[in-house]
Amino acid sequence: MREVAVIGVGITKFGELWDKSLRELGIEAGFEAIQDAGISGKDIDALYVGNMSSGRFIDQEHIAALIAEQVGLSEDNIPATRVEAASASGGLALRQGYMAVASGEHDIVVVGGAEKMSDVHPNEVTETLAASADQEWEAFFGATIPSLYAMIARAHMHKHGTTREQLAMVAVNNHHNGSLNPKAQFRSEIKLENVIKAPKVSTPFGIFDCAPSSDGAAAVILCPLARAREFTSNAVKIIGTGQATDSVAVHDREDITTMAATVKAAERAFKHANKGPKDIDLAEVHDSFTISEIMAIEDLGFVNKGEGGKAVENGLTTLDGDIPVNPSGGLKARGHPHGATGVAQAVEIVTQLRGKAGERQVKNSAIGLTHNIGGTGGTAVVHIFEVV
Amino acid sequence: MREVAVIGVGITKFGELWDKSLRELGIEAGFEAIQDAGISGKDIDALYVGNMSSGRFIDQEHIAALIAEQVGLSEDNIPATRVEAASASGGLALRQGYMAVASGEHDIVVVGGAEKMSDVHPNEVTETLAASADQEWEAFFGATIPSLYAMIARAHMHKHGTTREQLAMVAVNNHHNGSLNPKAQFRSEIKLENVIKAPKVSTPFGIFDCAPSSDGAAAVILCPLARAREFTSNAVKIIGTGQATDSVAVHDREDITTMAATVKAAERAFKHANKGPKDIDLAEVHDSFTISEIMAIEDLGFVNKGEGGKAVENGLTTLDGDIPVNPSGGLKARGHPHGATGVAQAVEIVTQLRGKAGERQVKNSAIGLTHNIGGTGGTAVVHIFEVV
């Protein structure tokens, strides 16, 4: 297999973007990435798009072809493929794009992620997101994604002694990082006491424990490492990729305080990269809820199982901590347009490894990791990046 | 890139399957393919699933992980990825599975296609299918997929002299083939006069010019050609794959009587296979409407542009014609569970090349082709298969 590099990145502002359609968001992120890579549309061989539910959010399927057309890529009739695994759709699109280049099938591949969630009523958003859980055995009976994660959080608190305050600290830290990111949906710092006193969503979660629904898009340009220098002097290598599946229904798992899909996906990505958790300088992880980030840093091997809450409390994950986590603000503060998230994570890591992250720049970062989850852990995908 | 073989196939009966859920259909086709390949679940490295609109048809996204879990594959936490490009979803899933094996990332890959369309009201089916057209510029203004294809048919009749009778002959031929296929949704022969007199859907189409909405699933097992003999003595090679995109909206095309996506996808697949249209012994093409098959045989290069209707009239495409088309009955008679169709086509070609197609067996077939369209031609994907 050929080595693969990222040669350009682009991302829209995330938020409630009432004046932009999904295709406009896709184009904006795509053009930024194309300009960043210094390529022209004619250079592009294929497009992959991560998207969770455009069929329900905007009554539109077939969106990879649609975005290709809008960007003008249908003139060359390039292949355009949408990939879906709920909120892990972006990470999976990146993985498919990676394989398309690694296999030799394509040279220059654009991987985009996009979601437009604010065109439907919030109740419809909740119902649509519940379609990433098991409809017949969970959602049909009234379970929502926040309620399932709340159950996971309660189990983690009970089994591992994780505290309400530790959960809240995840939100405080990610809002701090988001305040330094011009593309973030939420750019205000928040206080611990306000997280805890916030209106409840599903105990123990208040609204500040939950990532928002967002509109937004992100894109990266991939090419064979051997060709990267033709286009840019600051390419970033993808040195590891791993994907794994677990039962979609939470009740089918032996232990709900760990995500087997994350553990396996990380194991595969680390093996591929010939690296371990200790080699990682910074990470973008899937903090759809505050508990998700605590479980992620455990399941990725940054700390032992059960010690994630304490690690957050001790500052492991802050911008100047040992392993800065979610320097972008994460899903919590940068925002969470579901299909875009996995690609946005890659954009952030590449930006950081290039030393171009401005006020939120993590010092001495050479190797970064992204971690993207589908639903409540039915899918996980991990990528590892290294400066060239 | 490694050479890739199909070592097993499985398919459910297609139809209105009120007593089976999507996951049950996926499992049924998957198990049949696994048994056919003589592998065990433990051998499987990854799953790809083609599905168009499970989010709208059954309120369920994230279905690749869901099917993996139900088949027991989540025990090994294998990657499971859904791919979507409207009615070309199955063909695209096959292509991603192909790349996963060709790249060396995975060895044994299951490619499934599944759709469950009969759980919602027919009006909702029509609206959902219209989401494969351009929602903002076509569907929002009332265009449906049958009406868009009807416009294409009228243009083809006007420009190339294709007749109402020639359209009807496509349906007659495919119903004949379907009558010989135990898994087909429609197993009755129909008469030309009944096709023409049938209740109108959108002029010139009556109901017999339109493929049905269906429930069903299909699966193929891929592995590196070098390993195929470990499992089976009747493997079939995939010697060509090509995918292409065109404008999703019909009105953006220079000539609506040809599908540029089909032309380009075929060109790429033929180049990859180092073959041409004359080398093809039989084909499964995307006859979502009678006009689609006529355009397909032109755009694939079996006949010149404008001569498709005449070729059908002259018997080119019958089971004992020069290039038998849709021996399975096609979308028209075998049925059209949208995400399953592209995989079902591969199942039929493999079955034919193995000489196991029973009463509908095409004689002397060594090389076969599949052709799968998304929407009204925004996506096309072509695969070419050869006996080992």
C-alpha cells in the first residue's frame, strides 16, 4: 500500500447557519481545502463525503454527487461517494479516501464531511439522531442518544468513582479551547458551577454536558506521500487508520463503561502506525457528551480505565497538559454537525501539526490522533497523523 | 493492487416482504453467501453495506454496524461501513469492498446491499425516492423520479425515433426472464399490448414500464484472487471497476438522451479490464424504467447511440440474443430494493458465469458486466467479471 498524506484542509464556521445550504457549506470547505493544497479542480480524482442523515434533515440523498456537481467536479465525472455510520460518518469517509489513495486507485482525493441540522424542528433532530441507536430495541421504546449516554455516565460514576465535577471540567476545558478557535460554534468560556447548575437534559447531564446540533462542513485533500511535495511543503502523513464495530444497542455490551469499538479501532491504528498511546502528542476525541471524552482517553490508552475523570481534574488534557485533548473545542464547543465532525477533527490535527493553530496552538506536537464515534459506540474510527 | 475474486453469493427473494425486517433480510443474504463461499464468520475482515434510505424507510441509520452485530460479526469488532449514492448504493458498496481487498487493507470482505421499502406509505416512498434527484431544483417543484425519466424517454423518442412498442418490449423481455428466476418479485410473463394499455404513471410510462419498490437483500464475498482457491473452485474475478458522476439535476445536462456517468464509468471499467463492449457476453443493467435499459445498452457501447430501441426489437438482449441483458429479470421483474440492486446484479452475473443459473442460464458466458445508476444518472458504476 502507498503512503498517504494530507496536503490541504478547509473548514466552515460551525453553528446555526440559517443562511447557508448543505451544498453551500460543502463547497465553502472544499474550496478552502483546494486553495490550501494549491491544486486545481482538474487535479481531483475522487470525492468522498461523510454525512449522517441528509435524507431526513434536508430531504436529500445522493449528496456526494450533488456536491461534486456544485463544485464543478461533475465536468470530469469523478467518482463521488457518500459514507455513513451515524456520527462517525466523517471519520469513515476519511478512511475510505485513505484506502482509495493507498490502493493506487486514485491519486488526489477530496474527503468532505457535512451536515445541515438546523432546518428541522429540534424534536425531529432528536428523533433523527436516535436512528443511530437501535431503532427496534432502543429508540422505539423512547430511548434517546442523551438518555443512553446518561446511563453510561451513571454506570461510569458508580463503577469508577467519576464525579459530577469531573464531567463538568470536560465542558469547561473544551469551551476554553473553543473560545480560541474562530471557527467554533461556542466562543464563550463557561464556569464549572454553571455547567452543574444548567437545566437538565438527562441526569447527570445538563445542557453544557451535551454537544450541540450544528451546521457545518470540513474537507481534507489526500494524495500519495510521494507526490505531496509537488503541491505543498507542509504535508502531514496519515500513519495509522483503524475502524471497529460494536453492538449498536447499549444493552448488548458486557461493560458499558468502556467502548470496545474505540479500544479495537485504536489497537488497529496503533499497530498500523507502529506507535502506542505514549507517542501521541495531542488528540481530537469524540466528546459528544462529557462522559464520552473521559471514556475516550481511557479507551485510547492515554490513562488506565477508570482514571479518566481524575486525569481531566489533574489537567492532563488542557492545552498545556501532557496530552492536550480537543484543542479545537471539540464537539462540545467547536460544534457537532454529525457527518462533518470526523473530518473537522482531521482538519484540526493537521492545522496543529503544521503549527498554524494560532492562540490554541499546542507546543511541540509531531504526532496527533483523531477519534470519531458513531451512535453510542456501535462504530469507532481512529486515525494517526505525523508531520512529514 | 491485488486481483480480487468473488467467492460466494447470496440473495433473498425480492418482493413485498411484510414479515421480514431489514436486518433479517441482510442476515439471510449474508448467511447464504457465507455458506456458498465455505467460510466461517471468523474469516471475515470487513463489511460494506449499500443502502439508500433506511433513515426514512425504517427510521434507522448506522445499519452496517447493526447488520454486523446481528450476524455476530461485532464479536470480532470488524469494520462495517454503509455506502450511499441513491439507487447506485449497492454498486458503490461493491466498489469500496473491491478497493479494500485490492489495497491490501482487508482479505475477506462481505459486500451486502439491502433495502426495506414497504414499511411506509407508497406516497412516502415516492417522496423518499425523489430525494435522489435534486431536492432544491427538481423535487421541491414536484418532479418525481418517474416524471423525470418520462421526460428523458420523450426526448429519446423524439431525437432517436425510439417507439412506445420498443419501450414495452424491454418490460416483456425482463418479465420473461423473471419468470425463470425463483428469487424474482414478478414471475409472470406479460404481453406487449398489456404493457401499452396499462394504467399510466407518467406519459409514456404505464405501470409496467417502471421497476417496483421492493424489499430484499443481496451479498457477495470478496477475497484476494491468490487466496480464492483456499475456499472454492468456482471463483469469479472482478477484472474492471469504474464509477462516475454527472449533474444530479436532469436540466443541467447537455443531452438528456445519454447518461454521461454511464459512458464514463464504462470507459473506466473497460480500460481497467483491458476489454471492450464486444468482449461482454451478458450484462445486468439498471432498467429502473424501460427507457433506462435502452439508454444503458447504448451508453455501454453495445450498440450505437439511438439504436437501442431497434436492438431490443431485433432480439439483441434476449436470453439467446447476442448480448443477453438482465437474465435475472432486471430491476423490472426481479425487483428493485434500491440499495440491494447493485449487489443483486453482481450475484446474477457470478451465478451465470458459474453456469448455475438454471432455466435462465446464458450459454457460453465467460465475461459479464453490471451497470448500476443512482437517481436519474447522477451516479453510475460499472463492474466487469470473468470466470477464473
